[in-house]
Amino acid sequence: MHNVLILPLILCFFISCSSYSIGKKYNYQDDFDAYFQFTFNHSISKIEEDILVIIPIASCSMCVERTLDELIKNNYDARIIVVGTSHEERYLKKLDEIEKNYPLLYDSEAELFNYETDMGKPTLLILSKNYQYITLEETAWKKVYELL
Amino acid sequence: MDVGYPQDTCDQMQHAALHYQSKETISLDTISSFASKCSVKQIDQSLCFLNNRTGGIYQHDPNVSSITLKYSINISDGVPNDFWISNDHVYLLYAQPNQLIRIDSEGNQEIIFSQNQGLFLQTFPFMGDKLQIAPFGNLVSTAFSQHDEQYNVKPFKLLNINGTTEYGFGQQPEILRKYQFPLIGRPSRIHHDQQHIIAYGFSPSIEVYHRDSFLNHYCAKSMYLDPVISGLGHNASFQERSNYIIEKGFYLGIYYNVTEGRYYRIVKHPQPLKSAGRRLNKRYDGTWSVIVLDDSFQTIGECIMPANQYDYFACFTNDQAGLWVANKSDSLQFENLQFY
């Protein structure tokens, strides 16, 4: 009887631990908050979504392309921040598509790079879990599927 | 730290403090009024601009103040990192995919170099850095392998206009195997009179080659930089690389003025990472200087330049004395600076 009660507790413990270990701890939380407040004139603590996907549009094109495709294919409960501008047709079409399904913010002046945020590539940031993050490189999407 | 160069010749070097005077300004308002971002090239005494928004390549002739559209390129699948115009072709260098494309006057495109040929080009898009095509006589490209996947350093390779290797020269410094130098891992180069002059951003020395034979090292050290400029490990994060560029002092472009027989070497000075609050200082906002060398690579002196007034990445020389440098005004203007 005792074992029957303890087993679910142990399972819960492992599940919660494993989901916390999926992302890495983000070391620039205060800087990111300051960036968000300055750029969008809005406190990050007041946004509804728990997940932010930050896309520096001029960064690694394979990572950007894959991130845009994944956002179109899936429908995550996330807010998207596009950093910088692009005149490339293939990106613009995909961003139009994404804007239909996600709340989207444009940081067209690339203010992100005026703060220490360590986001040189598309990044997924989970606010509620002490700002865990995943850099959205090609190989990272398996982790994202597990997480979301 | 081993930096692959004889440091003793460059230690404790003192030289004269120079002054500068702005002698002339050329303005290119008609270009800048619609150009969100321009790449600038000096070709045959005139300037050419690639408008990254429209794909137009324009030529400006300062003698008659005319601007003509030379080529119009398709940018729907990406903007080239660099370009070069010869008499009958335009060459476009792309980072992703790594390729050099030649377009003839009929608009026919031909890939004359691609990563499949074993060379690897790197770029740092977040820094606005460019791969560069330099007109080295009949050699068009500075395409070379900085290192392979195991960080084994490779010699430079110059390509001829058919995209085949003309010759290799100058083993790259061994230090590139151990460390990375964001922005300055590739050297600035000049080619004239069969000589290649190579200046790395992390070294006070400059190397001179005659075709593929090494001739000598010369010291061209700034009074405002340490003799040794350290690098970062190859696993440094994006933020570490970015901070390096803000904080570090290092050497940038080297230019040669044939009329005067003078070399000009640009020096970015160190600056604090942040001035107030959490905002980072701009990468290139601090003070900088110009080292002036004579035809024999002897330092004439160094001139400290004001912060935030000039864009020291956009420089060129022509048949006038001095160095042309873009200023940071809203319109695209170049000033002819002379040093004394």
C-alpha cells in the first residue's frame, strides 16, 4: 500500500525534473527584461504568454528558416519577437503567415543587440521556469517537441 | 601568449602624434535618400554602391558628380555580401550558400566558385561584417579557407577570374588554431607592384609578400593598444564574441595611397562594455586612430580621431592625397582627411 502511494510521487518528481532540465538556465534575465521594457515600452511580467520565440532575422539562415517553418506547422502558445528587418521574399511570406496565428512584436531597430542577451540565433525562452532557454538550431527541435 | 609574430620588434614603440584636417567632402544624397544600407566599393577611381534594398549597383563619378545604374541584381533569394565590377562582368559573393557568381552584360549567371571546391568562407551577419572581393590584379577573390573543421589553419588561396586557385601564399598564423578573433580573424590586405601586404587585426606587425614569397615583417603598432591582443576560445558564446568587439581595441583596414606613397592603418581603441544602465555601448562608437606609414613601412605617426564622427569601415584612397572616410551623417558623405 505504501509503495502504491510513493510511486506516483516519485514519477511526478522525475517528470517535473526532466522538464526543467530540457532548457538551459538563462544568465541574462535582468538584461532581457530591460531590453523588453525599453523596446516595447511594456513590462515583460505583464505579457500573457509564457513562451517567447525571439528571431534575429539576419542570423543563421537555416535556423531562421526552420524556426519559421516550425511555427507555421505547429500552433504553440507563444509570442514571437522578430529582431531586425529582412527584404527576402521567402521570410516575408512566412512572417505574414505566422502573424495570423501568433501575437508578434517587431524589433526592427534590432535593439536586442544593445543588451547582453546572448541571442545570436533564434531562441525559445520560457519565462515561468526561471527563464530557461533553447537556442533553436537544427538539432534543438527534438527538445522543443518534448517541451511543448 | 604566442601570437605567431615576433613581438619584440613591436614593443614599446613611440611615434609622433599627428593631426588631421578635412580637406574636401563629397556627398551622395541621391543614393542615400533611398538606400537603407549600401555596400561601397572603389573601382577605377569611381565609387560603386550596392543598394541592399533594391539590388541596384550604382556607379558614382566624383569628377562629374554623376550617378548611373550599372547593374540590377535579383535579391529575392538573398543579398550578396560583397560585389565587384570589372569591365564586362559583375561578381557577387554570397555567404549562404557560399558561392561566387559572375554575371555578364547579357545577364547570364555562372557559379565560378562554391563551397564544394573545398574552400570555406565565414561571415558574421550580426556584426555587419562582409566577405570581401578585392581586385588583386587579374585575381578577383579573397576567398580562402580560414581553417578546416579541426581548426587546422590553411594558407591563403587567391582565385583567378575563372574560380580556380591561382596560387597560395602566407600560412595563416598558428594562433588561429587555438583562438578565435571575432571580426579580425581575417586580415586586411593590399596588393600593388606584385606585393601582397597582409595585416591581421590582432597583430601590430604587417607581413609583406612578393607573389608567393615572404619578404619581411614590419611593425605598425598603435600607441593606444597593448602589444598583444588576446583572443577567445573557439567555444565562446555569441555574447562573449559580441562583447569582445565592443570592449577590445584592435587593428582594422590598411589602405595604400599610390600618389603619396603612404599606408594608412585604422585602429579601433578599447572602450567600456557599458556606460550607464544595462545598455551596451555601440561596437564602433569609441575613439579610434590612424597610423600613417611611409613607402618603406616606417611609421610617420599616429592621429587620434574623434568618437562617433566617422564610419571607419568605409574608407578608400584615390589619386588625391589623404584618406577618404565616410562620415556618420544621415546622407552618405565622404571626407578627404589629410594628416600632418
